[in-house]
Amino acid sequence: MPLTERIETAIANALSLAQGGQAPSRLAAAIEYATLPGGARIRPTILFSVAAACGDDKPDLANAAAAALELMHCASLVHDDLPCFDDADIRRGKASVHRAFSEPLAVLTGDSLIILAFETLARTAEIDETRAARMILSLTRRTGMPNGICAGQGWESEPHIDLGAYHRSKTAALFVAATELGAISAGHDPEPWYDLGALIGEAFQVADDLRDALMDTSVLGKPAGQDDLHGRPNAVAQLGVKGAFERLSDILAGAIASIPSCPGEAALAEIVRLKAQSIMPKVPARNRA
Amino acid sequence: MPLTERIETAIANALSLAQGGQAPSRLAAAIEYATLPGGARIRPTILFSVAAACGDDKPDLANAAAAALELMHCASLVHDDLPCFDDADIRRGKASVHRAFSEPLAVLTGDSLIILAFETLARTAEIDETRAARMILSLTRRTGMPNGICAGQGWESEPHIDLGAYHRSKTAALFVAATELGAISAGHDPEPWYDLGALIGEAFQVADDLRDALMDTSVLGKPAGQDDLHGRPNAVAQLGVKGAFERLSDILAGAIASIPSCPGEAALAEIVRLKAQSIMPKVPARNRA
């Protein structure tokens, strides 16, 4: 099965758990709207790549983990778009959930997706209780307090931001979850996979900062210039455009170097190399000065 | 250890997982504010009572379950109080979380508490993997879509409300979680315990409707008359005050009759009887007409 199809099938299977004869129909529709069609599905792609590198001996565990991780990512987007945070009208080229449905339904969509992520993982206990529990624990650590994406978003409400903690939790945490869950799903220890996730996350953060600073809303599919507007810390403000591009290359080289020794090591390095090219913002060289 | 102390210790232990050197301090404070000091802790009380009736052979499982359930209840209160839902200024006699902190921190507090509930349960896999997984699955079903408290809140955004589904998911679901988790934590099947949870939940709903209709804000510790104000379905509007009191007595009798045969059956019946007296709204008899 091609990777894209594997990801979408896993997500569709997870979403079906939240539907049902008695589900309130508008919330059910909002949950689908928030997850389908998706973005680049980059976190599940990384998760499956790590699972494959580790042998992927119980693929249904990786399937559930990939779906849970993407649902959690979608939940964070829905809540981050709310009027009290980014107040974003568009997301992935269409109206944000609170604009298309309502603010109450957007709050509930995020809540429901968080819970659905854990339900999806909990059901894998039928296949492997030990791995299921470890996957759930990893996902809670990378999403909640004190170090997950909730903490990352929480830093934006602090009078003084710890920049390191902010970036590690706001963006890197879900990439760490991707590499950890990929490893656990295939029966490997998650610890050696931490650095790869953290570095990929850091690369995405810098790439995102560059796009936010250099591109316009029509290309991004979401409002541009948000970091500047909200006074958020940003690699471009810190290092300049040229410096941010250099930093991005360094981080990606470090990510490839961090891949633990495993059967699929070379193939995974190649995937990270390809992904690195695809996330490099496509801007004219004259704008990189 | 007295029950109240057991409950508060379990909640404090769970909360400590969300704290830590790098936690953003305002979100950490908001999470504590939302959970301490608590309300009546009625759901953990029921959970422990059922666990005791089933033998409570691994008390740390019941402790984690009670904490997770109460955190989830607190999360639902924080989100329900948001301006886009009830827009409540006070809760448990003090400012609601979004009024005391901010709306972004209230959204994140709810999200963090949901995740913390699952982390608390996932950590019990060290003691018993099978029960841990079953407890997580039960909690997801009673909180998410299509039948949990998210669904219940979602019904308020529907043009036509399925009243049965609304009440089962909005209020009864967390009481079902209380009886199910109590049974699972002690190694018993949850199914025979469904009715007790559902009936206690229904009783609380009717009692809450009566209080909302009959009492004033200073006694309630939260705004009164909210159901009328928001046009929400309500047992008093449906049956009148006298009819609602009669219905409440019938439901509580049914709850006691539903208790499955178990070592602690008689003791549990007595606890439900006492709780029933305590939830009966204290209004002058002349107002019951």
C-alpha cells in the first residue's frame, strides 16, 4: 500500500470511531472537516519511516499511532486558530473550523480529537498491551504539560518566554512523538530516537518562520506575517533571512547524523534528505539576503 | 486513610505530573486553580465506593482512576464556562478560569487536564497493563464522541436535540465512567455497573435542574437560571417542580436496585442512599408545588 494511502486509511479508521448513530451531526461534521483533506501529513510520514527502519513488525500499531498523532496535530491547529489565540480565518486554504462551524464546535472538535487520539491508541492493547501503554504515555508527554504542545502554547501567555523550552514544546514535541511512536510501535526503545524528532521539529520551526516572513497569505493557505503581528519569537527576526537559511541546513545535517543504527538506517536518511528539500522555502535567491 | 484524604492525595499526585522545572508558570497555576480546592468530588467518591464493593485489590489503580476522572470533570467545567459556551464568571464560588487568568489559558487548561487524565491512567500500566488499557478505553468512550461528554455538549449546537442522547452523554457519561472505572480498577467487568452510573447521572441532572430553577446565585456558587437563559432542556420545564422531585426519588430507588451482586453490595446501597439525601435540593416544601 502506498504511504499516502496507508496514512489516509489509518486516519479514516480512527475517525470512524467518533461517528455513530447517535452522534450530534454538526460536531461529527466539524471533526471530519478539521482532519480531511489533510495537509502534508508530515508527522505520520516520519512515524511510518521510523517504524519501517525499526522493522515495523506489527503494522497495525504503527497505523494507530500515525492516526493518533495526526488527530492530535489537527486538534492543536483547531484550538490555535480560535479567536483568543491566532484568530485565523483560513487554514489549509479553507475556512478555519470556528469560521466554518462556530466557536463552541471548534472547542469541542479539538477536545474530541484529543480524546479520539487516545482511544485509537488504547484499542491497540488488543494486539500488544505493553506497546499500547508506552505509546499512550509518549503521546501524553509530548502533548500535555509540562513539556508538550500545550506547554508550548502556554509559553505565549508568559511575561518572560524561555525560548528553548518554548520551541522544544511548541513545535518539536510532536516530531519527537513521531519518532518515539514509530520506534515503540515496532518494539524498539524510544530514547535513541529523541534527537531525530527534536531536530526535524527545529528544522520545521525555522522553515515555518521563513515562510511566515517571506510569503503571502495566498501561497501559505493561512494568514502570513502572524509572528510579527503577534510579536512571537522567530528565527528570521533573530538571525536574518540568510542566517535562518544557514541554520536550517545545519539542523537538517544534524538530523541525518542523529539517526540511530538500525536495519533501515540508510533508507531513513534518504527520506529525511528528500523531506529536507521539500520543506526548504521556495523563495527567489534575491530575497534570501 | 479517610475517603476525602484519599481523593485529594490522588489528585495532588496526578497534578504533580504536570508541574516541573520548565513548565510555563501561569498555565501551571491555572491548572491548579481549576482543580483545587475542588467541589464535592462526587465522581471519585462513587468510583471508590464501587471499587471497594468489588474488593479494591489494587488500590493504586483506583487512585489513578479517581484522579483521572476528576481531572476530566474539571476540564469540562473550564471549557463549558468559556465565553462561547456558558460565559460563566464564577465557578465553585470563585472567578472562572478564563476570568481569573485568560481565555487562552482556560482553553489550554482544559486541554492539559484531558491529557493529564490519560497520562495518569497510562502510568498504571506498570502495575497492571490489562486494567490500565481497559480504564483508558472506558474513559475515552465516556468523554469523547459519539457518546461522551463532548457529544453531550455538542448536542447544544444541533438544530434538533435528541433529548435522550443529550442527557446520557452530557451528564450521565461521567457517572458511568465512575462506576465502570471503579469496577475495572478492581478487576471486575464494567458492563454490570453501567446502569448504576447512568441512573446516578440522571438523578444528578434532575437535581441540578431543580437547583438551577429554584435557587439563587449566591447559594449555588455559580450563575443560577442558566438553563432558562440559554433555552436548554430541563426536567423542571418538562415535569414541573413537583414532578421533577418525584422523578428524582424514582431514579434513586432504581439506582439502588441496579447494584450488581458483589461483596460490598449492602454498603454501597447505603452510600447511594446517603448521597441521594445530600443531592436532594433543600427548598421549602411550599416551593415544591
